[in-house]
Amino acid sequence: MLGNRLNQRIAETIKEQIAHERVQSNTDTAEWRARCEVAQVAMYSDAERTTFIHHITEKRGVDAARELQSQAATLRTSAIFFLARKPS
């Protein structure tokens, strides 16, 4: 239960970050689409991320999957640090 609540809080933090970035970004670019994909993957649960990354490995190759996984992990870590600093 605690893990689910933490995942929900992480996902909400990421959604807020992407909404903030959307206002300041050109959303018609490939970079923006890639950023949104990373954010989406970062919001998935551990099991969902594993499954998605497996599909990316099959469709785009190992390097693309590793890069997506790394960027999603970085975004999740940033969200966790943000939540740790945020007053309850």
C-alpha cells in the first residue's frame, strides 16, 4: 500500500513538472515528444516500467531502451528528492 501511494505521489509530481515545462517549451518538436515519453515511463509502476522497457528493447533496440530507462530513472529520482524536501 505504501509503495502504491509513493508511486502516485511521484507520478503527480512528474505531471506537475511536465505541465510547467509545457508552458515554456515548443511542444511541436521531437525533443518534446521524447521528454513526454520519458515522463510517461517514469510515472509507471516498477512492473509497468519493466514491461514497457522490454517492448522498447524489442522495437527500438537495447541502446534506446537503456537511454529511456536511464532518463526515466533520473526523472523519478528528481521527483523523490522534490517530495522529500516538500513540507507535508
